[in-house]
Amino acid sequence: MISFNNNQKKPWLKTALLSALIWLPTACAVRANGVGEIILSPSVTQTTNSNRSLTDVETLVNFGPRVTGTPVMEKASAYLVDEYRKAGYVTEVQTFTYSKFQDNGSNLTINGETIQGYALNGTIPGNPNAPLVAVPNFGRKADFAKVNVTGAIAIVQRGEIRFSEKAKNAVAAGAVGLVIVNNKSGDLYGSLAEEVKIPVLALSREKGDRILQQAQRVAQNASLKVDAQRRNVTGRNIIAHLEGVTQPKILLGAHYDSVAGSPGANDNASGTAVLLSLARNLSKTPTARQTWFVAFDGEEDGLQGSRAFVKTAKPQFLPGLKAMMNFDMVGVNNQLGIGGTSSLTKFARNIKPGVKIFGSSDGSDHAAFASKNVPILFFYRGQEPNYHTPNDKKVDPKLLDETTQAGLDIIQQILNTKN
């Protein structure tokens, strides 16, 4: 799933949804000693499904971070194609191209210490050497008026106003660079809503608070390095269905890419494994002749794969769908959450009374379909500490099985309705 902060959900996800979904993580049924070492706890009763789903997760994790446009994604997509074909489906690799912002390594150096940060999406590159001056409060025009940042690198706390507004105020005040310190734990990723003429770097609160406090006491020379660029990348959606099925009633989806630096076991090898499990369970049933399965690429870059799919779908395809069901982060936390179109969440509540029902959201690939009035369901188990970090290596195979079963039950309920 997309996020601009390691400890937040997607930036546009409603606060109400977030508060409803942040559940305390439970003890996982697997432990990870390193990328590719996902070890099943002896206390877990293994089933055929959990074995296969765990293998899917482990295989995807072993490839390394699955970043769109990289050779790793070619390996991951080839694995998915092979697994769907083994299950009896025909497959298509749908390619799409988009412009992607890439940080090649950005940091701030002060007093001989180099602190790694992240360039804000949309910033210009640059490497100014100048005094580091702290701006009070949150970087409004009045805040910049209280200090002299002419020819300096300004450093300010995140909050209250948009990143681009802080940056524009810094430019107007004469700054040659801007550093924004997160006001919450974790690294900060973000985007500038408009172009600015200075390089802009984000620091985590853990790394940045100390630097900000030092700069508040005395200005010291610093070197800001923002090495960022935009480049075109090609994503690969994997589409699977039985031969001859051109108009499904239900489309099941999950994204298989991850963020840079994260092996993405829960986000979202878990959803990808559930999608494969659903395909295997349905392959020899009449339901399979009403279903498509799509593993989306580019979700972490702004739902690129699902948007490309929707954009290129034939005119009659989307109106012919009774539902799009999306699985994202379903391998950690005991309680399953299901959100989406109210008429469909009623099915979910009736069939699975123990699930957490939440309203519609636009934080994952289902959003592209909802924008075209396709009824949607979003399966999600809430936040967990390893989200978007190198430690995202843990999944509980029991939870994958439970999610698969919930999906199977709800699919049948939707298909059995006459509308």
C-alpha cells in the first residue's frame, strides 16, 4: 500500500478509516531471520492452503524489494504467470509506462556527519553548501520573517501547511534549500503539489529533531545533497482467467509490487498469495468462468497499474462487473477488515459477523474501479509496525487462509444475487 510516512496509511486515506483500522498487531505465526527466511512456527497447524500461500510469500520475498521497472519485477511477474498457468488459467502481461520520481540518494551533512533523508517527489536536484537556519513553528510566511534565511538552507518542522507552501515561503525568503523534519516517528515520504526552485529534503523525526534543535541554537554550515530525477518505467499487470472468459462478473485483485528497501511480505505478498489461493480454489468450479484475477504493478507509485487497467478496459467491461474485490495487507493482525460499497459490505457482515466493517476508501487499487462506479470490497487487516520497512518479512499463514475463505464465501454470495 502507498504511504508517505512509514507510520501512516496512504496520505489521502480518511482519518476516520485510519482510526477504525489501527489495531494492535498480534503475535505472528512466523518469524523471519532475514529476507527469504520466513519460518513457520511449530505451533501453527499447517494446511495445504497455508503451505502453498506461505511458499508464494516466501518466493516473492526472496526476490527482494519488488520495485516497478526493475529486473526483480520481471522475476516476480514470471513467477505469477507460471503459477496461474499451473492452476489452469490463460495469462496476459499488460504493460504500461509512466513517469516515476526516483531518489538516487539524498542527505544532509553537518559537522562531518551525514544524515540520510528522502527527496520530496517533485523537487529539483541540488547540492548547496550554506548555513543551516532553523525556521520557527511550521514555516508560514510570518515564521520565515522572524529569521534570516537569505542564502541559507532552511530547516523546519512538518505540519499545519503543505510541503509546497513551506517550500514556496522558503524561496520567497531567499533560501537555497529546505529540510523538513517529520513530526511523527518514522521516515517521511511526500510530494510537492507544485514545482519549486530549490531542493527539498525530508528527515525522520528520529534523525531530524536533534539537527533542528541544534540549528535553533546556532547556525552551522551544512551541505544538502538532493540527487533526484524523473524517469519512465514500465509496469507489468498479470491478468489471469479461464480460456474464453472475456466478460467476468467479478474481478479479484492485489498488488504485487513493494516500496524500495522493503521485501514486502505483508505489503503486499500477502494479498498476492491470497489472490493465487482464490484462483487455485476456484479453478475447477463454475465460478471461475465468471472471474478474472489481476495482480497489479505500480500500486506503490500511485495506483498506476489499476489505473492503467481501468483506462484501457473495453467500454462494456467495467459496467459488466458485479464487484471488484481487492486484497491488501492481509497477513498480519487477527481481525480482518472489509470496506467498500455499502451493498457489498452488507454481504460481508452477514457472512462473516466477526469482520470489522468500514466505509469506502481510496487507499489501494480498488479506488480506480470505484471511480468508474464499479462496486468494490477492500480486504485489509490494519497497520503494523513493519509496514514499508526492511522488516516487512512476517505473515501468518492462518490469516491468509482465513482471508481466502472469507473471499470465497463472499464471492458466492455476490454471484448468487440476481441484480
